[in-house]
Amino acid sequence: MGRLSQRRKVHKYVLGSEHPIRHKEDVLAVEEPLEIRLTGPAGTLKYSVTMRTPGHDFDLVAGFLVSEGIVWESGQLVSERFCAGEDADGHQTFNVVDAQLRPGVVLPDLGRNVVTSSACGICGTDSIDAVRRSSHYGPAGDPVRLQPDLVASLPGRLREAQALFDKTGGVHAAGLFSIHGNGTGAELECLREDVGRHNAVDKVVGWALREGRLPLSGTVLQVSGRASFELVQKAAMAGIPVLAAVSAPSTLAAELAEEAGVTLIGFSRGDGFNVYAGHERLDPVQEAVPLGPTGE
């Protein structure tokens, strides 16, 4: 298996120092392509290539297939294996995964099932409709409740568990928390890191699929970056009722969250957060006070 990080010599500039240019080693997160192949009764399809940090690749592929609406139960994914592939030095790259699908699971066309790219030229309404047609779980009916103090604590707990970020400072993280105690307690069940925030989420969802845990009711998915349409889509497809991000959501992410019944939280920090959709899951539910022109 490829390394998650590697060392590289750099020139460090320290302005105002007696020795402004220094030689040192820095640690970088590894980024390599992963080709995903799907095998069924009709043959093998080279389906997609994603750039990712090696590690938990089977989880990544499984979660990607959930996000695409191809599988939604663990039994539909029969097996996964690395295919032969070597670099220039003759070493196995582990950069091609073949996913064997159960008979009856339909191999997709060459085009992807669910629209996820903001550059695809399709309007937001069509993108949301595509998710609705492909989803097999409905987070809207999830009765999970959340206490505000608990929500505000999750980014810190996620950060404490980010081992690869501590080494490189260059990866995103996604953490799945199961909620208990009427929203007062949370247990971190799965954390994954990757150079791509969508890959980190796919790795979490794929872990859940392989563990037979879907749909992920009663959970919060806390992510380290912003909340894009794609991340809300992945949460909805996995039956996750709450998605929280430390940064901002996009407009289409908020629209999809409202449509799908996902509570969408942004700017989640230790002292507060914004709820862009599904505030009914937060206790206590009370009338909001309008903010003044300065936001105070």
C-alpha cells in the first residue's frame, strides 16, 4: 500500500532573519490517481478516476458507489480487489480497484448516474432531481435531536483525531458521530482523511456500507472544510440526517439539504454555528432573534 505522506526537501524563507533562506524537510500528503472499475455479468467497465490520498481505498470505492446510486446495501458489493499495476520502478501502485457487483445490480452507462460537478452545465433543479431519483434513504424522517453545545464541540473533536493533518497540514477530514442521550452525547465512530474532502466523505460512507450500517440514521457527519452540493448529496444518499462543516455552504448545498431533509450546519466553531436548513433538529427550538446590521 502506498504511503500516506512523504518527505520533500524545501527552501524555507524566514524574512527578517540573519539567515533568511534555510534548507529543511517538509512532510507532504500523498496524492495519486485511483481508477475505479466495475465488474458485473455484462463485463467490466472502467468507470471513473479520482485523485486521492492512498489508504482505505476499498472504503473510498464503496462510498463512491453509494454516492452514485449504484449500490445502497452491503450485499450488492460482492468484493473489491486491487488490479495489477506497476510504476516505472516495477513496484505495485495499488492505484486500480475492481469492484465486483452482485448479479442484478445494473452497471451504469459511461455517463455518471448522479450529477455532482458544478461545471456540468446542468441547472441546480436538475441536479437536485437527480439526487431525489437515485436516493434510497430518506433523512427527512430521522428523529435525531441535537444540543447546541454538542454541535459546537464536534469540530474540535474532529481536529484532535486528525493524525495525517498533524503531519502534513494538507488534508481534509470527515468524521461520523453517532448521537445519544437525547442529543447531549456523541461517539466518533469513523474518521477518514484525504486530500479531497469528497473522498474523505466517501471513505466514511464506504466504511458504513461495508459494515452493513446504512442508512446512517441518528448521526452527524462533521467535515473540516466547506459544505458543497456534492457533500450534501453524499450525506443524503447515505441517510445521514445532519451535515456540519467548519466553513460555508454553497447556495445549491442549502437548497438540496432543505429538499432532502438534511440539517445543514456551517461555520461550526467552538463558540457557535449557523443552521442553513433543518433547524428543527436543534434543541431548544425557539423563536430566533433578528440580528442588527452589524450581525450582533
